[in-house]
Amino acid sequence: MPDRSMEIVLVENDASLRLAMQRMLQAAGCTVTTYSSAEDLMDVGIDEAKQCDCLVLDICLPGISGIDLCRTLQKSGTLPPCILITGHDSPGQRDIAIRAGASDYLLKPFTGTSLLDAIMRTVAV
């Protein structure tokens, strides 16, 4: 991890997975802000999301999907490095995610090391 604490914004609707990822990232020295939906982030955390070091977004969220949130931020010109995660991979979904602005794409279940490596690659770009 870098010398300074990275600011990570995590949007994941599964409460137990959200907490596990938050704890793992905090243990690695990151500052993590979590949201359970894209709407929650857009209502109260959009300014923070625009200025964070990396977004980690679940694709399958209730309401606005992670891909649609990524597209919205990209169109506004304020998309920070973004990793899209999913437990429901389908043909072509990785390409859709990358075209939406994602820097990386992880399929659940993934290890904490895989997520940290993806964040480091994404932030280094």
C-alpha cells in the first residue's frame, strides 16, 4: 500500500460482504466509506465519491446498477478510478464494464489480496 491512506468508496448491497471488504481495506491502511446502494451514494456521498482515490462498485445493486453509476459519473467527467465487482458474470459483461469506465473487473468470490492488487493497479494508472 502507498505511504498515505487511500480513500476508497465502496458500494455493495450485501451487508456482510460490505463489512468484510471494509474491514479488510481498513486493515490494509485505507480509509473506507461504504454505501448500500448507488442511490445512497448519489444522495449523500457524491462529492466524496468524485474525490476518492478509487470506487469499488457492485454491478448488481438494487435500483441503479454499478455499471449505470459508473456511466453517470463518467458522463459528468468526474469518474475516479473504478473497479466493478459481480457475482453474476455473463458473456460480454467485462467489456460492458470497461466501456462504462471501469478500470478493472472482479468476479466474486475474490480474495482480499485480489481486491488490493486491483486497487493498486487501478490507482497507479
